[in-house]
Amino acid sequence: MLKIKCPFCGNRDETEFSCGGEAHIARPIADNKLSDGAFSEYLFMRHNPKGVFLERWCHTSGCRRWFNLARDTVSHKIIEIYLMGQTPQTAKGKKAYLDNWRRKSKAEEASKALKRTKK
Ligand SMILES: [Zn+2]
């Protein structure tokens, strides 16, 4: 069983948490211009690496707040825990973030373009 350190409550057993799947998925805006293929990629394709994976977790039996963690899928070692809206800070976490195919997806490109126009 994993021991997970909730950033708000401290160390707790894994049974108190729910995994929300892959972290850092850019959500397309409502009036996006993505092709059906690019939109289905956003909806259905998930990263599934052997190694460091960035996940969203919720402390469902505690504070009910969401956070991200970087976990090695082979050893289950938790490398880093960080807040929603942040990106990983450790070298392994940063590498996992940048190596994810999603960083080059059409949905993420559209999301970045929207953020640039809002500035
Ligand atoms: Zn908590």
C-alpha cells in the first residue's frame, strides 16, 4: 500500500485517496477548431509510460482537495507531490512532463495559443 503525503493533511494511507488519472491534460475551449481526430485524441488517448507518470489525486476521505503527484509506475515510488496549477519541479518530474506526447498535441497547442491571446 502506498503512503501518500497530502499537501494539506500530511501522510495518509492510499485507501483515503482516489486517483483521477493523468495530470496536465489541456482542455480545448468550447469553440475550438480541432479536427475530429485531434478532439478524439484529447478525449480518449492517455499516456501510459513505464517509468515516471504524472497523476491527479484527490484526498476523498480527508480534505477532498485535488493535487498532483509524480510516481514511478515500476517501483510505485512517489517522486514528488505538487499543487494543482503547478508543474513538477524535480528533474524526473520535469522530464516526464516534457517527454509526454501530449506536449505536442493539437489540443495543447490550441490551449497555449489561447493563453497567449489573453495576455
Ligand atoms: Zn488532505
